[in-house]
Amino acid sequence: MGSASRARLYRTEAIILRRRDFGEADRILTLYAPGSGKTRVLAKGVRKPKSRKSGHVELLTHSNLLIAKGRNLDIVTQAEMIHSFLPIRRDLLRTSYAYYAAELLDRFTEEGEENRPLFDLFLSALFWLSDADDLDLALRCFELRLLGYVGYRPQLFSCLGCERPVEGESSLFSPRYGGLLCSRCGENERGCGEVSRRALATLRYLQTREYVACRRLTVDRPTHEELEVLMRRYITYLLERRLKSVDFMDALRREEAASAVSALKAT
């Protein structure tokens, strides 16, 4: 291989965030890589039944890619899977949580912005979602860390109005301010939601501890629901849109809950 050909080739590990069909047999892939961040590439012939690359560039796979520089889009010439995350693929509910995590990363990043910590976080989150007993807890950990990396770390310890520490008192969470307001400062602030002491303590723990410690927490269902509402409102405010994967995830959870009730009635 000549020096000119080698200059056109580069190798990178990446996670497949999105894909869409292109032409008769190709796909355009959206990757997240440690050195280049989010980028789009073309995988030629990957939809053909005999394609050697197809299984290595599925959604949410962590793969090693050899890529050739192209005029409009770079082209995947070789692909070798590193991690398939089979537990996610075999469990539709885990799949929906992973889709949500991927969409969240996609929405908060621009193409070509290198961010190795974000890549490492997303890769870790896929491992978390592969074996977590509490998927909601894993997702809250991912959300809080991602928001910190992209500059929207919520303030959970002091009032953003008067700057006093918030301890043992009722407080409000303001998406517009990006964190807590005491009851006095948030009295006339639109869009605030009250935060219970238990939910706030849980958020603080998740924000300041490593995942290995967070995963040992036991969180009751009402607190989980409160945390989810709070984080969704904040993320929706920041993105100015609702994530598409939310509806898919919610629908699957309703189906699982209905199946559990039916099974209980049948016993």
C-alpha cells in the first residue's frame, strides 16, 4: 500500500449512535468516537445479505473501524466488533433505555467536537444498562454525568437565587436556572417543581458518587417517578424538544406493568 493510500485511511474505535438507509444497499452511520466525537460515515453495501461488515456496525455496537477519507462522507472499509452488548439486544426494555441514552448524547453534541470523557461515559453506560437491576438508577447516573460534561450540571446544593445552602428545607427545581431555588426565591418563578427531601438526597448522591457506589442504592418507585419527571423537564427545557425515544420507553414499561398485573391475577 502506497503512502498516499495510507494517508487516506485511519482507524478508530466508535459506538454506532444512529443509522439510516442510503441508496440500494448502503447505510449512513452516525458514530461517536473518542478522537473525533460525533461524525457521519458511509458503510457501502452493508445491507447486502453477504456483507461482512453488517453485523459489526449494528446500532449500539462498539467496534473498531478502518475508514477511508471521502469527498463528502468518509467510508467504512473494515469493521470488527469489540462489544456487542448482547443483554441489551436480547431485552427490549434494556434496548429502549439504551436508545434513550444514545439519543440524549446525540442531541447534546455537535459533529466533530472531540470529547473523550463523553465517549468513555457512553461506553460505560452501555455496560451499566447491560447488567443493571435498576435501569432507572443507571439512566439517572448517565443523565447527571452527561449534563456535567456538556456544561449543564444542575446545582443541587445551594439556592441559585440567594446562594444560601439548601439543607433540610423544602426546595424547588428550576429548569430555567438549572438547579435549586429555596422556597422564598422560587415563590414567583414559573416552571419550578417542588423537590422532596428524599429525591434531592438521591440526586445529590448520584451526582457525587461513582457508579459502583450508586448502583447499590435502593430507590422506591415514587422517588424514581419524581426523579424522572424532574430530569425530563430539565432536559426538555435545555433541548427545547421532547426526545423521541421517551415514548418508546414509556410504552414498553406500560406493557411490562400490564403483563405483570395479568400474571398476578392468573395465579
